[in-house]
Amino acid sequence: MTVLLQPAMETPSPLQTQIRRLVGKLLVRSLRASGAQRGYGELKQRLEEIIPDISNQYSFLQVNPQDVFLQEKLRNQHAFQMELLLKAMDIYVQDAKREIVHVVDVGDSSGAHLRYLNELVKEKGIAIRSMSVNLDPEAVKKIQAQGMAARQCRAEKLHLLKDGLSADIFISYETLEHLFDPIGFLHDIAIHSSCSYFVITVPYVRRSRVGLHHLRRRSPDPVYAENTHIFELCPEDWGLIFNFAGWEIVCQDCYTQYPSAGLLKLTKYLWRRKDFDGFLGVILTRRPEKAAQYRSWS
């Protein structure tokens, strides 16, 4: 999950409050225009039918049902992620000719995407066996309370978990940027699993950078893995990391939170200041021979 990076001021003036409202309305229009341009209307409606209330999706953030901005932002984000996952499922089922697919979601905070997936593929006569993995015990409890399988584990130690690498498809949404060692995590799955595909989304930035925004703000407050970005890389650099760790990109897509044409395209400057341009999504397939070029893994 990615939220606005700028901290809220403690006592905004009436003028600042009015400006924020105007900016918020503009960004909502930007999100709606972007979603419409990408044709997300029907998918967003279907996802909302499956999970009408997304207020409790995250461990560190309550999404107010009346917060139009966050609701629109997250619904678009979920549509982007699910469109990519459904494409990976179609590729896998067509190649493997299987009707039961084992999916592991690394960094899952609520089970939402697996619930979406279960309902959407059921309509195609496909069943999934799923497992969610999260470092946060509250997220694990939340998922288990829905009758779904979930395990508490740091992503980088997933290979040590019994059956942790047993999946046909791995998914990981807005997780890599939170990890201490995303390269080791990707490498362990590429080398030690037999999965067919890995579906990943990360924030889209034009230039790679170190996140650690709480330090940039000189915030004295404690932070946790769930709300701390470490590596924020551009698509080209993520592509190199994927290859280095033993993966090849099958499909790549970039969703921006603003449309690609019209006046609302100019909101990209606001998005870059307040959040991110959007999100990069990839479908990866294992290529361990790429990782083997580097001879000093251990």
C-alpha cells in the first residue's frame, strides 16, 4: 500500500484547508479520468461487488468510506493489479491445462486480492488454493478470520517456511520497496521454487532513489515495515534487478494516476510531489540461468 508522502500540517489555516480540498478534488478527477481511459469501469464495479467495504484493507491505515480520494485511488489500484493477475492466470492455465492453481500472496494485508481472484476465476471454472504471507501478525489474523490460509513470515525468509515456495503463481503488490533485501528474496524464489510466474507491482518513479521518507522529514516517530519504503526504483532498474535475480519479464505495464492526454495530464506534477506517478506492474517467469551468471551468491 502506498499513501501520500507529505505529512499533514498540525494546524492548517482556512486558506490551506481550502487549497487542500481543491487539490483533492482535482486528484479525484485525475484518477477517474485515468481509470476511464484504461477501461477499468466494469472491472472496478465487479471488484466492488466482491468486496464492497475496503475500509479495513491495511494494518496501519483505516480507509474512511467517505474519503472519496482514497476510495478512488485504491479501487483503481486494485483494478490495475487484478487485470495483471488475471492475465497471468490466463497464460498459466492455457499452458499448464490445469483447473486448480496454487497462488501465494507475499505481503498480503487483508486477503482482498485472493478473494477477488477466487470469485473471478470461479466464473471460468478454475479453482485456486491460496496462502497469504505477511510479517504483521494482525494482518495474518485478519486473513485467517476469513477462513483463508495465512502465515506470519518475513518475505526474505519465505524459503525457510514449510511449503512457502510451493506455488504455481506468486503475487506481491507494493511489497518489494519495503524489503531490506529484495534481490535475495527474488533470487531465493527463482532458484528454490518451481513456480511458473510472479506478478509484481511497485510504485512507478522516473528516477531511482532511496525512500526512507521519515528520515527526509526528520520525523521522530517510529516506523514499521508496512509504512516504510526503502528502495524506489525506476522501471529500467527494476528490470535489471529482476534479470540479475533470475527472472525474465513476460509482460510489463505502467499505470499512471493521471490520464495520458488532456488538461488533467498536468496533475502528474502534483502526483510526483504528493505521491507517485503511478505503479509499475510486471509478470515474471523464472530464468535461473540469468542468476547463474553471477558466481558470488553465497
